[in-house]
Amino acid sequence: MWINFMEQHDQLTIASALQQIEQLENKSLRSVGAWTPYQIFIHCAQSIEYSMLGYPEQRPEIFQNTIGKLAFSIFSFVGHMIHPLDEPIPGAPTLDDSNNIQPALDRLKSAYINFEQYTGPLAPHFIYGDLTKEEYTLAHVMHLNNHLDEIRER
């Protein structure tokens, strides 16, 4: 079966991520994974924020320039990321839990908007190393999409 990767890449935009977030608002959500929806949304927001501020910890450059670059290249090509969905960002604050999902969705939405408007230097990704803004956009949207695999409406 032929997959049109370019068509799939057209869906990997900040606008599409914001649309997905809006569709989740005011819904009763649950997770089928280890993390709650609140934790998932905060984790995704952290990742976007760290791309502008700097990640708390980095993998060695040799890892980033080999395995990290290879992984990102594959994810970019297929338009989908897979990673352990219960692994926090190294050095990030502990993911608290809350039954109130809206503040986490608001933070995630703000992170995407701030990233879209950001014109400063981007920090190296802790696994993938240096990424362009376009590559980071792909990474952030694929990251959210991967985590949304575990979100269900009650």
C-alpha cells in the first residue's frame, strides 16, 4: 500500500495541533496508558517550552549525532513518532496530577503559540540534537500525536 508522506506532512502543523487541542477541550478524557491526560499535556508542553529555553539534561553529542539523528530522520520520513509514553524529559520537574485537564490544555496551547511566534535561537533537543524550526515543528506535533494515541473520551 502506498502512503503519501507529503500529504501526511501537511497535517503536521502547529495549526493542526491547536485544532486537536481545541477538540479535546470541555470533554471528559481518560488515558489508557500510565499517565493521566493532565500529565500527558503538561509533558508535551514542557517539551515545546524546552526547545526555546533549553532542555534540563542532554544526551551525549555522539548519541544525538548518530542514534538521535537517525531516529528523527525515520520519524520525519514516516510522519509518525513512537517513543516510551511514560518517560519524563530527563531533569524536568515531576509531573503532578490533576483532575482539572483545562489548565494543562491551556499551557499546551500557549506553548505551541509561543513556539510559532518565537524568533530566537532554538536549543538542541536532548535526543535529536540541533533541529531547525521546521524540524522542531514536526517533532512537537508528532510527539503530541504519539501521546494522543493513549487519550480517549469517557
